[in-house]
Amino acid sequence: MPWIKLKLQIDEPQAQAFADAFEEWGAIAVTMEDAGDEPLFDSYWEKPPLWSRVRIVGLFPEHADTNEILERLSERFSLAQPPPHEIDLLGDEDWAHSWMAHYKPLQVGRNLWIVPSWCAPPEPAAVNIILDPGLAFGTGDHPTTSLCLEWLAEQALAGKTLLDYGCGSGILSITALKLGATAAFAVDIDPQALQVTQQNAAHNGIHSGLNVGLPSALPKNLRADFVIANILMGTLIDLAPDIVNRVRPGGMLALSGMLAGQETEVRAHYEPPFALTAHERRKWIMLTGRKPADLG
């Protein structure tokens, strides 16, 4: 399957907003690079780059309309014309070689690392999630995923069950299991995401406790201690009745994948029964809350 790589250059103050727009409009991977050959020292992974001129590189499915994307960028950011850009067509093998170089180990919390499968863990004694992103969303570096990971790392997961809506690479389900959860149900509508999730589970030595499949395959009576939905705002709203029902009484819910300003509409579909708390990172929002224990 061919892929379209769209590269453009922009000044640093707008770089993160452009990268977020790429993801919002269908990019399955986005990276930011130095466009001016400036050295970068000692930057934490969750912070924006320090270069004054940034190259945004987005990988889109072959059917993406790059002209439309460029027009939408010009409209959103009030540009007289699209910024300097290049468009390349990549095969799967070219994609793999092109993108592997951009991923590096990421620390989440004090004792949790997300480590690409081709890298050595920086702290072998820590909880290391060995990840092969493949062609599925979820590498840990995007704010929506990093917020979920940090939240998971703070929870008491031992002996608990997790339901992961929109599992992507499987990163959240695998993390929950390695942090002590007994079972994780990872669901996605993309068959390739399900395949990548199973591959990543194998890389992490997970041979039991992980259930991977389409949402329609979930047991009808399944209620989980923790439910995470890291998906787009519209899907969070469409699935709200089922997501609410899947959280057991006294269980925890995390909703991620919405931009600042979108959370009000999402809240309207989950409150009550939940009283949700907002967590923000780089204009992305995660909502978390506990289901009242007296609800049946």
C-alpha cells in the first residue's frame, strides 16, 4: 500500500499547531525536524522543539487529498499561500526505513518507559513497554496518548480489568497488563491495528490476559474496572452509551482525543453519571472520573 509523505516548513511558534492539524486531518504519524541545521540539546520528549524553523512531516494514506490539506492549513492559519512543502509517495518498506529513525525511548512517569523495538531500554529495571508502532496510531509521544499513559501509571491496576477503545498499537492495554492488570480488552475497527497490537504484545512477553478484537466481539456483559477511550471527539459522543455502560460501578473512565474547546460537548454525554476532571497538554484534553459505586 503506498503512503503519502507531506513535508512543510514553518516557524517554531506555529509548529505544534500545524502538527496537531495533520493528525486531526488523518495523518497516521507526524514528526517535527530541524529545518535550519540548528543543534538541539537536552529537550524533554513532551516539550515542543526548540528550533526556530521546523519541518513538519506527516504520513497520510494514499487516498489523502494533499491539495485540500494545504488549502485547509492556509484557511485555518490565515496564510496567503501554503508554506513551502514537498510531497513524496512511499511504499510500506520505504515508510518503515523513513520513520524508524524518528522514534526514541520515551519516559512516562518515574518508572515507565516506552521503547521502540529497535532500541535498547535506557533503564532495564524499569517497566519497559517494547513498541513496534507499525502502521497503527499510538507511539506514546502524542499528547492524547501520553496523558493516558501517565494516568494509567498512577492507578492501582493490580488484579483489575481494562477496556481499551481504539487500541491502535495496543500501547495502553499492554501498559496496563505490565503494571499489574489481570485482563485487558483491546478493541479497534482497523484490522491492521489489531494485528499490530498482537505483535506488540508478543514483543513484551504477554501471552495471557490480552483479548484483541473488533468492538462487536466484546462480551455483552463485560464491565471493566478501567475503561479508556483514546479516539476522536465524534466517536466519543457516538459511543457514549456503550462506554458508560462498560464501566463497572465504582470503576474509572478516561476519555482522550479531543482538542481544548471540544470537551464541553463530550461532557454533556457522560455527566452524569460521571463527574469528570480535565487534564490538558498542548491544547489536547483528557477527561477522567469514577462511576458512582451505587449504580447498577
